[in-house]
Amino acid sequence: MILKLKSPNQKTTWSEYYDEASLRNDYLEVKKEMINTFLNELPTITKAIDIGANDGEFSKLLASKNIETISVDFDSKCINNLYLDIKRTAETAIQPLLIDLSNPSPSIGVNNEERSSFSSRADADLVIALAVIHHLAIGKNIPFEKIAVMFNKIVKIFLIIEFVPKTDEKVQLMLKEKLDIYTDYNIERFEMIFSQYFRIINKKEISKSGRVLYTFNRYD
């Protein structure tokens, strides 16, 4: 059997996400400004993980503040684009990493001790997860309870996370392909579940998108 390899220039589902997002009124620029403000209000952050980093738009924002950032995404095209970009610019504060958060790297080797799991290696003061929650909860059928536990394992102190409501056009596109069984997918339940592990220190709607950006502080 002969397998056809993807062309380096071939598009993937998410490889042009930020090109498209930039066309949605002022959504992208407002989100950048909000995150910049949130970061300025936090104590000094030296290490961060950008979950669902795509092509590294927000990883670069973190790096510009001298924050060492691990950029995580499951889309190999996006990660490769980011790698080529930081190689071209000689950016040393960003480390691209191909990881599917719904199926992250486990501990492997003899007695599972030769290589540690992704969650055990995650060591950062800050985790950001932008436009990710609906992909996990609806795209991957992971309930909020398990998502919150997942973030509790990798977040050391602060979590900046974007909630995307079910009315959002991107969520509606996802629901065209599957039965809508997600009766618990709402902002009230999201806050209730995540508040078991994190304290809300900031909450604000992004422009008029209906999407809400949170800054959480992990309970000790």
C-alpha cells in the first residue's frame, strides 16, 4: 500500500485559524489587549504553557515579556509553522510541542520511569488555553469535570482560559456534524466545576463575541 504524504503547504483544519479570526471584527486584537492587561496584573511570570497554541500568536506575546513558553497543539502543520518561524527569527523563548491534550504523552519505558508523562513534566507558573474548551468538551466529548482535573494537574499557579458559548458560530458548526447531547455545556456549569480547583480573579467578555476570558488562580 502506498501512502500519500501531506504537502508542506497543504492546509489543515486549524492551520489558518488566526487568519480567519482576524477577520471577525476586532475579536483578535481585543483578545490580545485583554491578555496583555491580565498578564500585567499578575506577579512576575517566568514560565508558561500555551495550550492550543496554533501558530503561536499568543506564545509570541508571552515570549515578548521574557516568559519561557511551551507551545502545545495537536495540529502538526501549526506546530511545524511555528517551529519554522522561530527558527527564522532565532526566537529562543518558545518551545513548540506536538501534543493532543485529549491523549497526551504518557510515562513510558521500563516501569514507566524512563520518560515522564506530559502532565508530570508540565512545570509553569501560567497556563493559557484560548478557544480550546469547546474542542475538548464537544469535539472530544470530555466533561467539564475531567477537563478541570486535567488543568489542575498542569497549572501551577495561574490559568487564563477562554470560554466559548454554545451559541458561537464555531460551536454550531461542530454541532452540525453530531447530535447535540451537551445539555451541561454552559458558562454557569463551567464556572461551578472549575471553581472547585480555581478562584476567579478576572472575567471579561471579549468584545461582543459572547466569548469570555477568565484568569483563574489555582487553590493551594
